[in-house]
Amino acid sequence: MESTFKKENGTLTAVISGRLDTVTSQELKEALDKEGCENVDIDLDFTDVEYISSAGLRLLLALQRQVMETNNKLVIRNINKVVTEVFKVAGFNKTFTIL
Amino acid sequence: MKFPIRRKIFFLTAILSLAFIVVSVSVSSIIFSIRSKANVMSLCQSSAERIASEMEDEHGDFIQKYKEKMVERYNKNYEDIEHYSDMPVDDESFNEIKEYFDDLVADWFPPKTGFGMSYEMLEFKNNYEDTLRKLDLVASSEGMMGGFICLYDAERNNFVYMVDSTSNVSYHYNFPCSIERVRNPELVDALDAGMPKTLAGREDIFSVFPIKDKEGNVMAYVGFQYSMVNLESTQSSFILTLVAIMIVATIAMVIVYLLFSDKFLVKNIQKLSDTAIEFSSKLERNEKPEVLSPDIKTKDEIGALSNNFVMLQNRMLDYINDIETKTAQEERMQAELSIASKIQLESLPTKPLVGDKFRIRSFIRPAKEVGGDLFDYFMLDENRLFFVIADVSGKSVPAALFMMRGNELIRSCAKRGMSTEEIAEYVNNELCRNNKEGLFISSFIGIYDLNTNVLKFTRAGHEQPFILRNGVADKISEESNFVLGALPNFRFTEDSIVLEEGDKILLYTDGLNEGINSSNEEFDYDRIKEGLEKGSSDILASLFSSLSSFTEGMEQFDDVTMMLLEIGKFGRIELKNPKYEDIPVVTDKVFSIIEGADGDKKSEMGVILDELINNYISYAFTDVSKPELVMDISISGDDMIMTFTDNGKLFNPLTSEAADVDVDISERKMGGLGIMMVREFTQKMEYDVIDGKNRLTIYKTLR
């Protein structure tokens, strides 16, 4: 998993690539914390994410709760077929903003 | 009741004693009544005879004189005498009668006091009183009513009383000169003849004896009377006494008998019984067994029984010791055998051997006894797989030792690069040397070349393997060589077959096809064929379970050994103490095994692996000291079967509750979501327990 971050106008944009599994979700969480993801809108670019497991979903859930508390927004962009499928199974397509 | 034998003895004794009392009392009372009547009659008679003789000797003159006076009065006053004698006696008449008779004899009967009496009168008085005393003495001492002296008037058949010892205040008293009629004809005849007579009447027993003067003429009679009432009362008092004595004696006897039987019979039997109970309960409690003596000192049958019982205990303890010794020996032998069996099994490969293009694995279920089955497989070099399956004739330790010898020979020959026929030839000749036991080995030796896909093999008297190709199972290797170890210098020939991807070769020993069911039918080749064609992710386990249900209730007689060579894409990953960091490594390995799969399918596989391995680490292995997770992959065409075998706590993930995805996001728990993902991305999932381990099998298409 690789991730690059850009912060401007109150929005944290993260471009993520590779697998979002048990190990990498933890890494991503640490990276997001380091970048400072509180009181900002979060824009996640999933174009190059191969797949996401439930560990990754847990991270997304935590982020979603966090932005909802501060009335910010979380957007996930460009999910592939497998990630879409995972989101569907977990019911994420109903609660997340997926572009 | 605690001691019923006591009660029985008591009742039996009591009933017998009662019967004895009744019988003996009735018999003795009958005998007594007969005897006593006769006794009394003879008593009366002898008393009369004795007194008559005394009267003759001592009072002859007195009687003579008295008789003369009496006869004179009697003749002169007969009518009055008759009148008063016949008068019924009661309280009123008694004095009148007494007065009459006293007056009648008053002039010559002396007054009560001897004052102023003449000598003659005094002599009469003395004689009279003497006579009376003698009669009274005899009568009272013999229990008679009384004795008397009387005359007999043969003309009128009358007794005329002279002296009567019956008390003169009694109504039975006969006053001197009173009369009594003699009515009994027998008595009359006797009296007429001057003979003695004894009679037993209804009311009394009566005996008279004549008193004679010096010339032999009858002067008077002495008589004695015995009351029947008296006799009967004596008799009944005798019987009462007898009964009392007998009851007392019988009770005493019964008590003595009971005490005796109690001491020598009941108590001893109780002792025997107690000892037997104690002995057997000691045996039951597994206490140190010892011989218990019942403490019976009598030398009767019970004593003999007691001695026999002690003997029996001795025998039993000897027997128990024998059995214990034998059992210990057997246990030791059994332990040695199981060690031998373990050593034998340890020399065989335990894990599947998995290459890129093949997988070979085995299944062995040894019989109770050490058997002689063997199998082995290993890589000769990068491209050549060597395998052998064999069965030694016979069983137990000799077979196992022969097998180990054969195994070592085959292995070393194979490692020297020999072909299968060369191996067979060499091993055959080696085994033939010094084979005094006459053991032999049937075997199938194969070498599979991964580059050419050619399997070369030599079958030496072994069961024909099956090949499963395109869902159809058939036997291969029609012609066989001879078994190893029987014929020296036998020329073995090698055969070959080209294998294709998806082929499965099943090798087995006769423990499989010769498995017997309760109807004595063999499992046989058809069922093996059927089992293979049925298809399963674990053919060996499925075949053995078919065999087990076929031979249900029968003891497994022979080792069941199977070996399966599968051609295709395989992979095996073993994780010891798995950590989260292992997940990417495993994922990369699996991706390389399923290289060529669609990208999406690979990603799905990535999700599956992450979910499952995460689950194992987070939940299944939390309390396991040496966690181990083994993953086996087999790919045939577009389809992949992957098994996850773990030694964590037994848990069937397929029955776990699905996560509720419709709950509001803030309340959502993630548990169960992982398994939902796995379910979503697989065609089929199966769970079973194999050798005490969880096994999850997933089926996934790769395109």
C-alpha cells in the first residue's frame, strides 16, 4: 500500500494504491493521523486500490464517524469492481459518499 | 428377619415337640388308666388277703365272739335293721340311724371311756379298736375309701357290718349290725363258695377276702373299697403332672437344641457368610487381598465347609495373582508392540509432498497389531518424484522388522539413481538372502518425471492402482512381477504411463479392498472405483469413511494404507505461530500459485486470505500454545480448491451469525462481516474436523 497526501482549503486529499488489508489499514491509519485528519473534509482516491478487506472497512467507518462529529465530509472516489462488491456486501454503498 | 434359618429351626422344633407331647401324653394316659385299674384291684385284693390273715392269726376269737353276738341281734331285730339300713342317709336321718344302731349294740358295745368296764368288755374294746386301726391304716395308706369286716348272710344275700374304718361321720359309714344287699351275682357265687372276690364297678373297686376259723370255716369277710372318683382324680393329676413335666422337659430340650444349633450351625453359617462378604468386598475395593479365616473350630460339616472356603480363597488369590502377572506381561508386550508400531510409522513420511505440478500424500490407519504396510515418497532430484507402497506378508513384529529392512533397501537403491526394475531386482535378491521366516513384500515402485510427465513403475505382486482421469476411474498395470523376497534372481520388468494434468493415481494396500463387513463381503474394487468417481476435495478421507461405514462393527483386521498422486497445480503453505505480518507474504505466495487468474479474482482471493488469516490469528489461536495453519491449494483448470487446516479451538465458521448490515452505521459491529466477504467471493465453502483439527475448504473459480 502506498499513500500520498495533499492538504488544501480544509480538505485532506489522499491518493491510495495497493491492498487495504489487516496490516496496511493500520499503516494508513497511522499515516492519516500523522497528516492530521481532524476538522477537515477527507477525499480518498481509491483508483489504484486493488482490494479492501473488513479491516479497511473498519478504518473507513472510524473516519466516517469522525467527520460526522465535526460536520465535515468524507468522499471516496473511483472504487474498482472488487471494492464495490465489498462495499455492497457491507452495506457501505448506502452510507458512504462514493463518487 | 435377619436369620431366617433360626426361625425355621425354632418353628420346626416347636411343632415337633408339641406333636411329641400330644402323642406321648395320650399314649401314657391310656396305658396308665389300664394299668392303674388293675393295680388298684390287686391292691384291694392283697390288702384284704393280708388283713384277713392277720385277723385269723390275732383276732380269731374276737371275731368268733363278735359274730355270735351279731348273729343273735341280727336274727332278732332283722326287720328294724333292714328298715334303718335301707333308709336313705341325709343330715336328718343320719342321727336317727346312728341312734338306732348305737342302741342296738349298746349293751355289749363298750362305752367310749374304759371306766368301770369288765375285763371281757375291755378286751372286746381293745380288739375292736385294734381291728379298726389296722383297717384304717391300710385304707388310708393306700388311698382307699375304707376297709371293713362283715358277716355274710347267705340266705338273704346280706353283708352284715361288724367293723368299718370309714369315718363314722361320713354317710358311707356302715354302722355295726347294719346291712347291705349283695346284688352282684358273681360276688354272690364267690361268697356262697367262701371264696375271695374283687370287682370293678362303675363307682368303686371292691375286694373281699374270707376270714376262716381254725377248722377252715368262713367266719367273716374283710373288704376294701377304692373309690373310682379317687382313681380318676389320681389319674388326671398324674396326667397333669406328666404333661407339666413333659412341657418343661420339652421346652428345656428345645432351648438346649436351639442353643446348640445356634452355636454350631446358625452362628457358624453367619460367620461363613460374613467372611465371604468381607472377602469379596475387599476384592472389589482392590485392597491387598488376603485369606480370611471364618474362625470356626468345629469338626463337623460346617467346619469342613469353612476349611474348603479358606482353600477356595487361596485358590482364588493364586488365580488372581496369575491373572495379574499375565496381564502385566501382556501389557508389557502390548506396550512394546505399540512402540514398534510407532517407530515403524515414524519412519514413514507424515506430510504431503507438494510440487508445482503434483501433490502426493498418504493415509494410514494401522490395525491394533503392528502391521507390515509401508509407503514412502521423496524427490530424487528437482524433476523426479520417487514413491513406493508395499505390504509385508504376515503381521506383528517380524513383519514390521522385515518391512523396515525392505524400506531401507528400497530407499537407498532409489537414492543411488536406480530405475524401478533395478530397485526391485536388487531389493528382491537382498531380501531373499537369509529369509528363513519366508516373508515377502508386495510392492509398487514408481518414479514420476515432472518434465516428461512419464510415470515409470514396477509392480511386484501388489494391488493394481487406480487412475482417475476425466471423472472415470480405472485400474492400471495389468501385468505384475513376482513379489519381493521370494524368488532370487527374478527378472523384473518396468512399465510406464504418461500422466495428464488432473490425473489422480490411487495406490493402496489390501487393507482397503479386503475390508470385511458383517456379512463377510469385501469392500472390493468396485467400491473403490465408485468412491473415486464420486469426487471429493479429500479423496483419501472420503474413501476411508466409506470403508469405515462399510465395515461398521467389525474390528479393523489389517492396516489400511492409501497413497494419492495428483497431477496439476498445487501449493502448500504452512504457517507456524502466524502473525498479522505473515498475511502479505502468504497473499503473495498464493498469487504466484494462481498466476494467470483474472485480476479481479486475485483481488477477491486477497480479501479472502486477509479475512480468514486475520480471523485465525485474532480468535482461533488465542489459547493455543503452538498454533499452526496449513493451507493446501489444488488447481484444476479454472477451479481452485483451497483448504485451511488449523489446530485452534474447534469452531465452525459457517454457522456463525451474519453481520447485520442494515443497522445504523454508528451502532454497527464488524464481527461476522469477514466471513460474509469470504462467502461472497467463493462458490462453495465446507467445514469439517479432520484428526481433531478444523478444516475449512473453499471452492473458487479463477476466471
